[in-house]
Amino acid sequence: MTANKPLADFLRSRRHRLDPAAMGVSSARRRRTPGLRREEVAERAGISCEWYVKLEQGREVSASSETIAALARALMLDDNETAHLRRLAVAQAAPYFLRETVPEIVQTIVRSLNEPAYVTGARMDVLCWNVPADELFGFSGMAEAERNILRWMMASSAARALFGEGWMKEAQRIIAMFRATYDQYWGDPLFEEIVSALQAASAEFRDWWSSYRVATPSSGMKMLRPAGGEETPFVYATFQVNDDPALKLALYTRAG
């Protein structure tokens, strides 16, 4: 198995998305694949082509901070992508995923809140929620294996109804956040199981997954249509739980 497959896949995906013509890169040779060639990326980054090939093959080589910064510029990465590249460049064994447990005191606080709140783990499993969140998302009606934000977003008609016209944008955001974590657990059967199931069931997932977008949690506003209600603006934010950094507390409140 490739020593650092996520790094290899990520570099290749970012190279393939670049438009040579738009970047003023010309070549007499016919391009068999989209994007820049490996030697063109290496030249833009100021490193040898041999060194870049090793990185894109996921070989066990160590890249300096300066090299990573140069590659980020050469591949025109945004801040999230650059941070992801830095994480991937640190060669290490993938951790073994264990489903998290929410501390009792955190569960008590979540259940006491009057607005929708829930806690997810690294794999986006929904581990704890309150009554308002259940009324909005229907978590208690899901089988435990399906109680996962990514699965629900891609496979549930209720998710499409709740997000309405904003469903596609939200689904792509969720996939991008999952991808950033997935690369830290690549090869883990519990992560692979979700990806394999969604690839088999959803053409939309296959398309968006192959685009290799990465994102981090953010706050903002969502237009949601609760069951039997009208479209309503909600503001939302997520917070890391001190007891376990893998746990994220999501909070929603009506904005109007």
C-alpha cells in the first residue's frame, strides 16, 4: 500500500484541476490528462521533478515547511487546502478509529438547552442531541448505524426537504469537512465503510467526492424548513468539546 496515499491523491487532484492555458503554461506535447504535468508543478515550486514525483507517489520522504509552502503556491491552494497539505505531509501511521463517548456532564448540558443542539464525533456520528434538535433533524427515528450527518445528508429525503434549495451547497460542505478528517484515518474500515456505501448509492456523492474539496467547520446561517413549517433562517456554530477534541458541539438558533 502507498505509504502516504492521501498525500499522493491530494497532490494529484490539485495538479489536475489547474488550467495550463489560464496559467500561461504552453507545451508542444499533447496533454493526455487535464491539468499541469508533474515537471511543470515542480518547476513552479522550485524543486526537482524527481522529488515532486516521490511526493505524488506517497513515498516516505520528508518535505520541509518551505517546500510545502512552495507547493501550495505552485498548486494555487487556498488556506484550508494549504493547512490540509501540511497535515498530510507529516508521514505517520493512520490512527485507529474508536467511536467516541460523550461525557455525561456534556450530555446533561446539551439536553438542557432550549434551541437545537447535538454532538458529533470525528466520523460525523451523532452521539448526543436534545429535543429541539430531534424535532428538527429526527435523530431518534434513525437506526444507530445511520445516525451520521454525512449519511443522513446524502441518503435521506428528509435532509433534502429540510435544506430545500440549499441542500446541494450544504451537502458539498459536509463532504468537504468529512474528507479533511477521512484523510487522517485513511484505510480505517469504519471510515471506508461510509465512503464505499455512499459511492455505491449516490452519483452525486461520487462526483463531489472525486473533486477532493476540503473544508473546516464554520459558523453561518442556513435556511431550513422544519417539518410542517415555513422556511426559517437559523444561525449555527460548532465548538470543540474540551474533554475530547474529536467531539464537536453544534448549536442552532432561529435568526428571525
